[in-house]
Amino acid sequence: MSSACSSYCPILAETVHYAKVQSLYFLKMGEVETVRHLAVLMGRGERTIHRWLSFYKKGGIERLLSEGNPPGRPKKISVEEVALLQNELKDPVGFTSYKEIYFWLSVVREISVSYTTVYRLVREELGSSIKREHLTFALSIYA
């Protein structure tokens, strides 16, 4: 998951819930014979399907659909902080460089991340580019 929806995204959650229920339905109705076939059909890994079935066996549909903690290290930049950054990036007189964003995060927002993380977040996850947006603004002033 690489987006601003990193920790919780309602649209993604609905999609995952649908996939879990649909997987259970296929198994209960005999539409699939093996977990491997179900995994291929659902476009998920076998381990994922086994984990879903384990949740269902332990606690029913409530446990299957409950929101657990995502695996791995927690994000250093929260969803709220990413949303603030995204709003700042939309401002035409906002940041002029990735270094400026880096300093804004470290000094103003008190978030300690590397320059590379800032660049990756802005370019890849938010799909933004400092040069492109400021060039557009500059051209609109002189047009």
C-alpha cells in the first residue's frame, strides 16, 4: 500500500472486507476446492487466505472483518501530517524545494525523517513535483 491511505483508508478497507466475505462465500458454496485455487481466483497469496480462514475459525465473521494492527513498523509521518503536507503542496506559493519540505517537517512539525523519505513521499506517494507545480504557477502569473 503506497498512498496517503497508508494506515487506514475506508475505500481500501471496504475492498478487503468484500474480498474476505467473497472468499468465505466461495468456500462455503463449494465454488473452489482448494485454498490455492481460491488464492488464484481472489488474486491473493495462499498465506493471506489461510490467515483469513484462521480469523474466521477463531471468532466468526466479526473477527474476520475486524481491523487489526497492520504488520511492520509504524509510519513516522501520520496520515494527518501527510494531509497537511498535501495541502501545503497545493498552495502555489508553498514550497520551492524538497529541502524546504524536509526542514518544514523537522522544525515546524517536529518529525525526524531523512531527505530521501521526504522525496519519496512527495514524488511517489503523493504524486507531486515541486518544479512542475511552481513552473505552472509562474506561467499563470505571466500569462
